Amino acid sequence: MTTYAVTGATGGLGGAAIDALLASGVEATDIVAVVRDSAKAASLADRGVQVRQADYSDVRALTTALSGVDKLLFVSGSEVGQRAAQHANVIAAAKSAQVSFTAYTSLLRATDSALALGDEHRATEKALAESGLAYSLLRNGWYWENYLAATDAAIESGTLYGAAGDGRVAGASRADYARAAAAVLVSDSPRAVYELAGDQPLTYADIAAQISTASGKPVVYQNLSQADYAAALAGNGLPEPVANILADADAGVATGQLDSTSTDLVDLIGRPSTPFNEVLRAAQ
């Protein structure tokens, strides 16, 4: 019997990964959901999943949570700027708990990514390499869901704003990445690195056109400079650090940082990646 653990199990990717593990035939009782707040994991417990509470800042709690775990899906944290230290805690706990295999959700082409987000992922990849743990790197591209928050404003104003130029995003759905992660976790011979991206890349003009088609209202894309886009996001209420990260990501799109021809994702999930318009329809 193999015991699987998923960190961040009440988050979008972690929760979807548990769904994917269950769909692959793993018994609920063989899955450990590692969460910050067990009250938010009641639905997982109701399905028979083991729920264990631990925060990325608490090595002792993490070690306890990973006790008896064979394979770990280590979902990267959400607190940008704190993740390198937090991730080091997860790695230390996995080593102390003698986890036999860890799959970490990194960033597409993290080794040479110019995105600001790349720094913490590279630090985590380095820590894993130095840990002595057996691991795979799941270098995830962009989620199509990342664009849903801007959809209503784009429909209302008729304009989708960004700083991506004519660059393409090889996006996929969160469920696609979760299914790929589950496939790696249950594999008997996983690879060291997977570059995960969708096979139906879009420009922001394409995204705007699909929003227009779905809504029945005209929506066009307007390109801004990185600085102007960051200022616009901050002006709409986003914290400045978050606005800067998002604008940096858009600038990365413009230079091809989130485009890819890798087939790793579609090979793992066994079908084409989910197109943006399907994600858009599902959200309506």
C-alpha cells in the first residue's frame, strides 16, 4: 500500500490533485491532505481522506503531517517573497519523515525563466537537489483560470488590458495540471523534470476575442507598458507587490516566457489540454 500526501490540499490545485488521485483509483484512506486550517477540509474528511494540519512555517508540524507518507505532491506556497524559506521547511520535513518521493510544482522552464516568480522556484529546486530526496519537478505553465478575474471588467469596459504584446500563453486548466501531477505521483518511474504547458497557445488578442464570443459583447485587447499596467492594477485595488508580479508576468509573456512546445502535459493526461473557452464557459 502506498500513502500519498498533498500539501495545500484546500487550494485550487491541491484539491484538484486529490480529485485526480481518487479518479486514478487511489483509495481515499491512502491520501493525506496537508492543510493550514482543518476546518476548511471537512469535505475531504467526509470523503475518507486523512486530514492533517500543518503550516509551511512549522517544520515540526509538517514532519508530523508527513509521517508514514510514501509519495508527496508538494504544491508551492502562495506567499510570494516567503516561499523559499517556507519551501525549505517542507523539504526538511519530507526528509525527516523519510518520504520516498516528492513532486514539486515549479515554474515553466524555471532554470532560465526571466519572470520574477522564477527566483523562489529556482531556490526550491536547488534545495531539493541538495536534499538527497528522490523528486520530480512539475514545471507548470500558466493557468487559464488566471484570466477569469479580469473577465467581468473586460466585458463591462469592452477592453482587456495587459502588457503582453503579441506574445503567446501556452495555458491549460488547473485540472489539467492536477491530473498531470497525479499521473507523475502514481508512476513507477517518473522523470526528473516535466515542462508542463497547454497545446493551444493564445495571444491576449485571442483571449479578448474568446471573451467577446462567450459574452456576446465586443472585447478588444489594449496593450500597455509594464509600468502602466502595474499602475493600473494597483489603482484598481491590488497590493503593489501583487500588481508588480502580474505586470512582470505579462512582460514575460511578451518575450515568450510562458509559451512552450513541450508535449509533457498532454502526454501525461492522455488528451489535448483544456482550451481557454471551455474554462471560460465553465466559470459562467
